[in-house]
Amino acid sequence: MEENSRLAREKVMWKPGNMLYPVPAVMISCQREGQRPNIITVAWAGTVCSSPAMVSISVREERYSYGILKETGEFVINLVTKDLVRAADYCGVRSGRDVDKFREMGLTPEPMEHVRAPGILESPVNLECRVTQVIPLGSHQMFLAEILGVKADAGLLDEKGKFHLNQSRLAAYSHGEYFELGKRLGKFGFSVEKKKQKPTGGKRR
């Protein structure tokens, strides 16, 4: 038993690579004025600052959406749920030069309040973003952007105004595969949270 446990912990050196998984696979919608809107799916996306609220996405220069993002300086991050995984995958492997991704995937462009790029109506959460800086990195260029507004499905809010995002069946991407988020393991701060003591009332006589 001890030998099996030791072998299970053995590790091997691997070449440098992107092994920070899982990550959110999000659909980025963007649009040049007078042209049809486009969607690009990116896995290299993340939160970089909370005040002001900022995010980053990294895109290869040869991608069709790269030029749109660079010219307009605006985009919308659309969160992906289980029901949107097929559309997200399609939008990541097909080019907007050749196809209308909104039409092909039956998605609905939704006007936003702070940017001219549309959001995706079928996504439960849309983050309206304006680019503040573009950083050349190598294979990708990173677009740093400030979040100007957030649109969310009203059905995810309870009567007290609490946002139940994790009820929307969000999806994640890990090492070439998509997964639906599953069992809740804890909440922020649970490791140091004091447990409520049960009352120890005396015995009745």
C-alpha cells in the first residue's frame, strides 16, 4: 500500500506549456461599424484587477477578430453555460471571415449600454469592456480592458437581490476538453470559518 502511494506521487518534468487549468472558455463578441458582428472564443481570459474592474483576453494577430478588437477597442465577454458549449467550440474553430457565427449558431446579438459591440442574448452574463492597453507577448497579444457594465439574467437574482451565478450551469475548459461545473466544495473563507456550536441543553427530568 505504501509503495503504491509513493508511486502515485511521482512526477515527471514536462516542457514549458500552458497547464494552468481549468480556465473559463468565454465567447468574445465584437463588431466594426457597418459590418456584421463576430464571435471569437478564447480560453486565455482572466480577471486582473477589482478596482477598477478589469480583465484581460489574449488573441493571436492572425485571428479575424484581432483586427476588429484593435480598431474598435471594445468587446463583450459572454459567459458560457452547458447549453452554449457547442456554440463556443464552433466559434473557436471557424473564422468570421467565412461565416456569420451568430446566424450559424442561432445566437441573438443584444445591444449593450456602454459599448457598441453587441452581447449574446443567450449568455447569462455579458461584460461590457473597453480596451485600455494592448501588450505584445509573443504568439498572442493581450488586451487589457476595463469592465464598464455587466448585464445578467434577471432569473439569477433572488428576491433579496443576491446573484446566484453558479445556478446557470457554467462551463469550463481543461486541457482540450469542456466540463460543466459540478459539486460545490466550499465557499470563500470556509477554511477559517468558525463552526457554529450546537446547544448542549441539559437532560430533562
